[in-house]
Amino acid sequence: MKEVEFGVITFKSTHHAIKADSTFNRESIDFRTIPTPREITHSCGLAIKFNLEDMEKIKDVIQKNNIEINGIYKIMKDGIKNKVEKIH
């Protein structure tokens, strides 16, 4: 089975997740709002999944719009197993 990698942003609160969703829509960033993966439990219930190729644009938009995040993670999915690495 092919390994899949993607980024996930977690937030301090649902308010910040909703702000990020709205901001990323305006910036035409390819993303999806998802429930926070169970491997990452120390944040609000919403997270944003994005393509790792967009990492620099994502960081720039977060900084410019003062979006408070808990962290940015790289998820490597291999079949049913997920490996999580905090990258920011």
C-alpha cells in the first residue's frame, strides 16, 4: 500500500480554527477542515489538513493574519497506521 503524507494544523480553540478556515478560503489555499486526529489530542476538536507543498504559504498566511495555532504536524499514513511528527 502506498504511503500518504500530508500536513495538519491544530488550534488553541475552535474560534482560531474557524478564522483559519475563512482566511485560507480567501487566500485560495487547498485545504480541508477535519476533526483533530486522535494521535494529536491536546487541541480543540477541529484541525486543518493541507498539502505539505503549501507549507511556506500556510506559515506566511498564519503569521500575517495572527492565527493562533497549537502546532503543525506531518502525518504519514501507511495503510491503517499513522505516524505523526511535529514540524512547527
